Amino acid sequence: MNSIRRTLLITILATIGLQMAGCGAADIQSAKAYRARRDYVTADRMILKALAEDSTNDEAWYLYAVNLEDLKEYEKIATVIDQAMLYSTTHRAELQTLKHNTWIQLYNGGLGTYNANPESKEAQQASIGYLEAARKLEPEQPETYELLGTVYYAAGDTTKGLANYLAEINQVSASYDPGITMGLMLHLTPDAVERAIGGAPARKSTITIGGTDSAMIYIYPSKNAYVYFERTVKPPYPWQLTGWRITSLDAEGMQPIRVSTQAYALVASAFSYCLIASW
């Protein structure tokens, strides 16, 4: 009798488990159908329902992240993307790309909001919101710290402004110093870069960086080096070096960055002021 009862209990539990799993699968299929109709709001509800039933569901976490992208909920993506990557192991590469693209959207959102009205306190705070989310999402990106420093200074918070410029200097050193060791310097021509590094790049690419401006990228995979050139109006050299990255991530390397001296100048000025004030 006890054996029969145990068998019956196991059967009941197994049936309940299959039913629950079936509900989650049905919710995911419904979410996909709504996404196909571009009804991302309803799809979001179905995905959240599936995650409530199984908080470790691989496909649900992936769909949740990409659906938030379609909803343009970039700040929300920043709060959930690491958890999505933890559980959605079969889509980790796609989510890594989504993470970087979200950083780009947040950074550009902060930049555009600030530039639209730099004197506005509301614009400054909105920009800071975007940029703080970008910083948390990809803390290794130096551009975020520089722009945050600029906006905090404009908002009158010199302490946070200086802290972000110092953080930028720490971040860029990890990439700039190896480039300097290779012989890279600002304003070098492409030919001079080839002589410094020791040969032509394995790949070249020219991309738009805003309006009619372009950047040419020299890619040296063996050195994890991405060297950026921009056009100059002074002949006879149409391109000159404006920045570089040392990274193993191609998606990151294909995002041009300028070597900026602003952070160094402001930090030096702030410390000089402190020294003078202390005398």
C-alpha cells in the first residue's frame, strides 16, 4: 500500500511539474507571436509571466532583454542584462552585443540631452541619469566618465566632476599606455603608424562618426589594437591619428574614441589650486 501511495504521489508531482513547464512554454510562444506583430507591450507581460513561473528560463531571459530593446527601455536593460546573461547561456553572445549596444544608446542619450540645452538643470540631471546607467552597465568605457565629469561640472558638482575625470584617467591608462609603448602618438599619419607598429593592418574600415565626419580604423588583431584616424583639412595628409583602443572585443574596438587631454588638464588644475590654497 505504501508503495502504491508513493508511486501515486510521484506521478501527481510529475504531472504538476509538466503542467507548470507547459504553461511557461505557452507563455513564451505567445510572447513570440506578439513580438511578430510588434506588440512589444503585451509580449513583455507574457515574458514576465513565464519568468514568474520559472525564474531561470533561458529563452525567457533572452526574450525579456531583446524585447526591452524594442521598447527602448535602455535604462531597464542596464539593470537586468547581467542576470539575463547568467541564465540565458545559449544566447550569451547575442546578449553581450546587446549590452554594448545599450551602452551606446545610453551614452548617446546623455550626450544628446546635455548638448540640446547645456545650461538647463533639468537637461543636466536627465543626462546624468543616462550616463550613470551607462557607467554601471560598462564601467570600463572611458568616454562615459569624461562626459559625466563635464555634466557634473556644469551642474556645479565639482567633487563628482573631478572624481569622474580621475576615473577616466585610470580607465584610459589601461589602453593608452600599451599604445604609447607601440609608438602611437596623436596626429601620426597612417604611414607613420604602420612604421611604428611594424606593418600594414590586417583590416581597414571607414565608418561614419556623426554628420559627414568619418573615422578610418586600422585593426591589428595580433596586438588587439584598433587605431583611429580622422580627416584633417591641412594637406598633404588627409588622415591623422586621433585615438586608439587595446581590446580583444571587436564590437568595442569598432567604436572610435579620441585621445582627450581635457581630463588631465582639469585634474592638474584642480590639484594646483588645492596646493596653492594650502600654502
